[in-house]
Amino acid sequence: MTTKLFGEPIPRREDPRLVAGAGRYLDDIDEPGQLAAAFVRSPHAHASIVDIDVTGALEVDGLVAVYTYEDLAGPLAQPLPLLIPHPSLRAARTPYPLAKDRVRHVGEAVAMVVATDRYLAEDAAQRIRVTYQPLPPVVGLDAASKAGHLVHEDVPDNVSAHLVQEVGDAAAAIAAAPHRLHLELHIERSASMPMEGRGVHARWDETDRSLRVYSSTQTSTSLRFALAAKLDLPVDRVEVVTPDVGGGFGVKIVHPWPEEVLVPWAAIRLRRPVKWAEDRREHFISSAHERGQQHSVDVGFDDDGRLLGLSVKFLHDNGAYTPYGIIVPQVTSTQLPGPYRLGAYRVEFHSLYTNTVQVTPYRGAGRPHGVFVMERTMDAIAAALGLDRTVVRERNFIQPEQMPYDQGLIFQDGRPLVYDSGDYPAALRLAKKLVGWDEFTAVREQARAQGRRVGIGIACYVEGTGVGPYEGAYVRVETTGKVVVATGLTTQGQGHETVFAQIAADQLGVPVENVNVVTGDTRRFAFAVGTFASRAAVMSGNAVAAAAGKVRAKALRIAGEALEVDPADLSIVDGVVSVKGTPQAAIPLASVAVLANPLRYAFDEQAKQATQFAVGGGIHRPPVAEDDEPGLAATGYYSPVRSTFANGVHAAVVETDPETAEIRILRYCVVHDCGRLINPRIVQGQVHGGVAQGVGGALYERIVYDEHGQLLNASYMDFLIPYASEVPAIEIDHLQTPSPLNPLGIKGAGEAGVIPGAAVLAAAIEDAEGIPVHRMPICPSELWELRNADHR
Amino acid sequence: MKPPPFVYHRPASVVAALATLAEAGEDGKVLAGGQSLVPLLNMRLTQPGHLVDINRIRELSYVDAGSDAVRVGALTRHAELARHPGVPALLREATGCVAHPAIRNRGTTVGSIVHADPAAELPAVLALLRGSVTLASAAARPGRARPDQEIVRRSVAAADFFLGPLTSAVRPDELAVEAVFPRPAPRSGTAWLELSRRKGDFALCGTGVLVTLDEDRRVTGATGAYTGVGPVPVLVELTEAVAGRPVDAVDWDRAGTLAAGAVAPEDDIHATAAYRRQLVRVLSARAGAAAARMAVADG
Ligand SMILES: Cc1cc2nc3c(=O)[nH]c(=O)nc-3n(C[C@H](O)[C@H](O)[C@H](O)COP(=O)(O)OP(=O)(O)OC[C@H]3O[C@@H](n4cnc5c(N)ncnc54)[C@H](O)[C@@H]3O)c2cc1C
């Protein structure tokens, strides 16, 4: 394999289209006769539904249909699927597509309205009168664990799941340790908030009895299977296509959403295309949130700061339903140890129901919380012993020669948590150098002398990426010499069109411009898992390499026959197969593609040219050999034994205003190791976006409910996503420790940037202020109140 | 997030707009830049039956920078006002803090004042400069059902204009045609400072200070105007904390303390009341000092 393109920072091939506004998103899809859906949503956090009166809506011109739970039948009248069961999930609950008797959060869908356009659908929705009998809402982890009121009548303690993992005897280790600390560490609720909300478009072909669904989803293949099951259709009659998707960040991996089954169902019933494009307020109150957890930490350590025992108990707010099982708290509990040897470790969590929007993974998926806990603990140990914060970390690091390193835990994929590779001391050294750690004491003191407060923080993390079970790809060389790559995995703007093309082009020796990549279209590739957990590059990347490798082998075999040489003597350069050292003995890949398909008809010039070559086993063999297939094409899959573990270190310098408590990030440095880089520019972009979200999560974004379960900031006016003006310049350095687990040696990079954000900024603020920061996010008002509390 | 149905009117003159407004009465609303009204419509928080779009009334687009006052027509956009060379510093600075360029290109100065958001900059500036708003309506002559062609005008002082959050003295049949910002007296200085969570957001607290000196550079008067700390723009007389002192000897922290004691902010999800009070204290001191420097330069 040539390594011409792998590792090259070529520009993103999707950008000219996306940046120029030529992308096609869900809401851009319009068809003649199309209808629009809108939903009546609960204004109460908890209530029983007494009556739904639709008569007012019937006066709206253009109303086509109103549906409530009573209209649903068969599988559709059942609760939506539990996507990821787990033995610890003792009381899993998922919602009905439309509420049956009860609503459990503000925003839960109660009725669907279909009209000739969205304006009229909203007019009609506004006129539907639902009578509710309000019930006491459960809001916040304290109320949930007290269980004075219940979210689900049949879950007496509001606990959906309870899980303990223990390596060694943590309690004994802590009790016997020379030093002990106790910390309470909280992370508040936030949400993925992609710029494009969810959306579904469905078209039923009555003659063909087939359904085409467009969805702004992170998994088209699984949505297809879910729809076939829920709508009682043969899988073959359902196709799901993802158009351009304006961000997902986790929320769109949940499937099928209520709207995702209802819109196709209505399209079938009404025999007309139906579209629903979620608006921002709907997204806030009816999709999914994440992050809210309260952690209670006990740690024991020796005089040098070495960890002897760590015990973490935490509460996870899973909202009203648990379609995604325990993934978020499970990831927290297993990724919390990070790059450290813990000694003994015990982790226990309760996942609790509240009358709020359901919680499902958001970029980082439990890791930002775990890293916050571990890194705040490291800083607390350093403070307790008067040691440099990086020294404590160094002393606890797993060393490169200890790889592979088994943490003794079971990871989210149900497999042992074994780190495959990584050089944590090197990453820390690079980060210290990048940020100027050793010189910072002088900087801090100089600033102090001028009445300024500056502080520095550092945070390390390890991230399990590229979880299985599998991903696949189809690669075909067309008779034009162009290459088609199809993977079932979806894309939300990450740059898959570029990196998968780079991989295929390298394998096949063709210019990258000749490779066309299709993602997330079940018509092109039927088996896939989805885009989440930093898995696309690892999983589909290796699958593309596998499929392209097969195609290459086949091309060399056929070219060998045509040129009457040993395939081992052939190479492919710029789309031409030739004999090494004898370039005049050559055949274009396009001609090989023609020869690979023993069809008699010569449609084009390529086909005519190819007739000068003779291939095949002669007149006594079948034109397509028994173990062969026509076409220069192949399908490849990649299925790893377990995840591969990326790592990194972030360091930040902040300044806080002594009077107004404004928090300004002066520098943000990232050292990032995701194994071999397919395209450094794209990895950099992923890191930039991740850091922006990390800064958002640390200093700006939070979901605020009042005690009645009303969401107080359901708009971008009050849910503060940082603008470009709030995101600092980001300085990046890369390490490349290849993964031994996959042929390309790559690890995932999609989530890394966000993971240590809260930890590193809390550390830097704490350093500037000299006050412990144990709860994130933090805003100027809170910092100011913290100062006052500290003075009292 | 789609608005309910409404009848859309696009008059080309003030007279025509006033006739439509008079007819629509309580059910009518003026559409200026739409930067506040359209979100409210889309969220169905307001559901007027008639929208009177004034964007075709070119006669309302002007900035008249006179020696006594700056007069701003109802169709003048924030961006146009900020760019105008004859506009005093306070107006330019405060307008520069309103939202983002795209919004300043559409949103109007007068619309912002009529909208009366207690967090908005321009209502506070109008209050600080003791300006006024000119309101127009169609005259109804006795015995005639339909309003007349004649226009009735009244001028409402800023002090009487802001009645509460998002509530101003404009009647449903009235069009605000002009805002009048008097120029500060000679030997005056002004400053606008604010603190917002993100660049361009409505500020947690915005502070304008006007300082006037006598010929000996002693402070004769100082006033603070504040956004985000009350139901309407809040004016605090700071004179007693600083008056009579030579400008270089003024302790502006005293003005800050006075102001902080005079406002009554409330808690919300972005800040506690105590923190907002702290901002009033700090921003008053900083803006006071900056305004004093400008007053020195002025005289
Ligand atoms: C994201 C965002 C951020 C913003 N940030 C800020 C900020 O930081 N500071 C700030 O001050 N503003 C901010 N705004 C509001 C912006 O300044 C608006 O432009 C302004 O408040 C209203 O002006 P408009 O011309 O858009 O009025 P419109 O939205 O058209 O109208 C607003 C209201 O005033 C009435 N009205 C308007 N003009 C007249 C008139 N001539 N006569 C009678 N009634 C009239 C309308 O009927 C309506 O009720 C922000 C807006 C957005 C969308």
C-alpha cells in the first residue's frame, strides 16, 4: 500500500458544497402534495391526561388529520424500544410514541397534527384542548433519591439502574492509607444542541408498497430495522436515507424517536409525503439532555501522592425514560480511572428517574464527568501534600511498557477494559512544554503584583473509542475508473467523505478526486451500526481499507492475466496498473473494471479498449469462476475484539476579574494522541469543535429546570452556546501512538476535544482564585458568590 | 415556531400607516426591523390580527444630528445610527453593544425603544440624556367614523415613556416616528460599559454615566443609567457622592456604592441579585471615571 494520502492534511472535500450553502438538509426536502406534522406537547412535567378535545382544530382549513394514542395499534401502541439493555437496568422505561394516560416531562408528545403546511399544523395544534390532572413532579437528584414522589408508579425508589464495579478492596485500602480526602463533585445538566434539530420525511409508494424515509439521524440502518418492526413492513420495503445532517453530537443516535415512527406511519395512512422538521423549542423539551451527575469521592493515598484506593458513588439523572440504558453512567464509571493505576477502585452508581427530558449520550458520553472527578481528585491530592499537580499525575501514570493495561473493569461494550497503547508521560511532558507549565509560577506572581488574577490548570484523560460490534464498506471501481465507496455509517459533517476517500485512494492507487463516498444510505449499504463513540474512522476506516484491499487484489489478479505477468510484479499508480520497472506494460484500472464483468455489450470507449485483453479461464471454464463475482468490487467488514483507547492532556490559562468575576481563557493547549492520523486537518477540526463544546460545558451551557419541571431556558437566548468570540485560540500538538488492534493503527478522535474541558477550566479557575471549584459549569455570578462564601 | 395568521399591511406613508393602525386598534402591531417582534410571533407569544410593516416608509429613515439634539427616524437601523458621524459618543458606544451586526443591520433604534426591554441599551441612553419619543396618530374628527388624514403628534419624555418590562406609553393606534436624544451640556462626559455573558448578548447589567464639570473642573453633576436591574431603565442620581470635588480627586467607588444601594435587581438564571448589584457598583465606578476623563477633554 502506498502512503501517499494517508496522513495528508488535504482539504475537506465536502466543504465547497456545505460552506456554499449547497448542502441538502432534511428541511430542504420538499415534494408536491407533501403534508407537514406538528405536535401537541405536554405543558406539565407530570400529569395524567383526562381528556383530549380536538374539535377546535377541525375548524382550521388545511387540517388533514389528528392522531392520539388511541389511534395507534399493534407494535406502534407499545412503548418504544429499549436500545441497550443491561442486567443492572432493573426498571427500564421507554415512552410511547404518543403519551398514553400519563405525561412525564414537559414536551412529551400527546397528539400529532398533520396539515397542508407547518403553519396550519401549528394553528390546529394550538386549538387542541388537553385536560390534564397535574401530579407532583420529581425534579433534581435530591428529590429523585428521596422518592417522596415517583416518576413511574411501579418504580418505588425512582431507581432505574444500580451498578457496582470493584477492583480490589477499596474501602480497606482507603482506611489503611496514610492520607484520605473526601470530595463532592457535581456536573450540571446540558444537551447536545446540534444546529439542525431532528427531522423526518416519509414517502409511501402505494403501488410498490415501499417506504422511503429521510431522517436527520446518526443511524440510518438501525432506524430502518426499527421502522420495519414498528410499522410491520418487510425490511426490503423500507429504505432510510440520511441527507446532510447539521450536527448530532449524540442526540440523533437515539432511534426511533416518537416522531420517527409517527411521520412514516402517517405517510402510509394518508398516502401522501409527510415532513416534520423539529423547531428549536421542541428540541429543548422533547429530544434528550445529558451530563447531570453528583459524585461523592473518597480517596486514600501515600506521602508521595500515589493512589492507594478510590471509591466513587454517584447519582445519575436519567430523566423520564431510559431508551439508551445505562451507557452514560457506565462510561463515567469505567473511564474515570483515566491514565492512572488506581490501586483499589470501587464505583457505584444509581441512575434515577426525574420528570425531565430523557438523558442519552452527548459527545463525551459520561467521560467529561468521570475526568472531572478524577482530575479534581488529583489536584486535591496535590494541594493536600503541597506537591506540583503534574508531579502527582506522573507518579500515578500507567507507563508505556505496561501496555496493554487491564483496568479490571467491564467497559460499555461488555468487554474487558484493556488499554491497547499510549504514552501518558510523553503526552504530559508535551503539554507542559506547550503551555509553559514550569514557568507559570513567575507569570502568576507577576500578574498578582499588577492586581490581576491568572491561573493554570491541566487535565489528562483516556478515551475508549471505536467500539464495535462492526462496520462495513463496499468499494467498486467503475468502468470509468472512478471509485465508489459506500458505508452504512452516517455522517454529520465530520469529514468522512474526505478520510474514507483518502483510505480507498491509497489502497487502489487512484487520485482522491476519483473516489466518491456515500454514507448513511440503506440503499447503498445495509449493515451498519452508526456514528457515535468516536468510532467512524476506526470502524468504517478499517472496513473501507479491507474492502479496497480486496478490490486491489482482484484488480492485480485480472491485470496479471491480461498482461500475462505475476500479479506480485504489478503496481497501481494514478489509476493505471503496470509492471514494476516496465511501465509500458500497463492496463488502466478502468479497463480492468470492464474485464471484471464478462458482459458482452460494449457501452463505451473503455469497454472497447478492454477487448484487446484476454482474461478468464478459457472456453471450458465458466465466465465467472465459482469463488468469484462479476465486477471490480468487494465488501469488507471490520469487527474489533474490543475498543481502542486514545488519550490526551489539556492545559488552560485563565484570568478572572477581581471585581466582576468575569472568566477569560487566555490560552488553551491540547496534546492529543489518537494513533495514526488519517488527516491531521480533520483531526484538528474535531479537536477545535470539541474544545468549543468543552468551553461551553464549563463556562456557559446549562439546562435549567425550576422546581415544577419547567425548562427555564429553552432557547438560544438563554441556553448560552459560546460564539466564536468566546472560544479561545487553540494550540495543538499531536502524539501518534498507533493502535495495535486495527490494521490502520488508528484511534477515534471525535469526542476527545470536549472531554477534559470542565476539569481543566475548573483547575485553572481554582488556581487563579485559591478557592476550591467543585461544581461545573461556573459563571461569573457563581464565581462571585463562591468568593463571598469563601470569605464568610 | 410559525406565527399564527395575520393580515399584512405595507403602507408607503405615515398617513396610510396611521389609518391602518387606527382601524386595527388593539389588534394591530407595527413591524419595524422585526428583530424582537418576529421571534415573539413565531413563538406565538403575541398574536396580532394585523401587522403594519413600516419598512417602505422611507420618510422615516433619517438621522438629524442637530446642535441641540440628535433626532432619529423610526426606520433608522442600529447600524446606520452607529455609523453616522454626527452622533455623540454615548449613543455610538451603546449602539455598538446592541446584539450582532446582522441584527443591527435590521433592528431599529426607535423599535428598540418602543419595545422597552429593560435589558436594552437605547432606552437607558434615552433616559440618561432625558430624551423623548415623538408619537403620531391619525386624528378622528367628531362625526366621522373613519380617522382623518390629519396627523396628531405628541412628545413623551423618557421618564414617562417606559412603563414596565416590554411596555411603553405608545397606544395601539400610535406610531413612534422619532426619538430625540438631547446633546449633553458643555464640559460633559459620558461612558457606556456593560457586562454580557457572550459578546452581543443582552447585558447582565449595562451602565451609562453622564458627568458634568464646572469651569474649574469640579464635578457639578453625575447620573447613572442602568439596564437589567429593574423593570424599566433605572436612573440613579450620583451627584451627592461626587459633586464639588475637583475631577481628579473624585473617588468613583463612592458613586458605585451609592448606585448599588439604589437599585433593586432580581435573581434570574444568569445572575443573582447581589451579583447584579455588584456589577452596578463596579461599572458605575469604572464608567464614572471614564466619563470624567471625557468631560475633562471636552472642556
Ligand atoms: C439575538 C438577538 C440579540 C439581541 N441583543 C440585543 C441587545 O444586546 N441589546 C438590545 O438593545 N437589543 C437587542 N436585541 C433586540 C434588537 O435590538 C431589536 O432590533 C430591537 O429591540 C427592536 O427593534 P426592531 O426594529 O427590530 O423592532 P421590531 O421587532 O419590529 O418591533 C419590536 C416592538 O416594537 C414595536 N415597534 C417597533 N417600531 C415601532 C414604531 N415605530 N412605532 C410603534 N411601535 C413600534 C413593534 O410593534 C413591536 O412590538 C437583540 C435581538 C436579537 C434577535
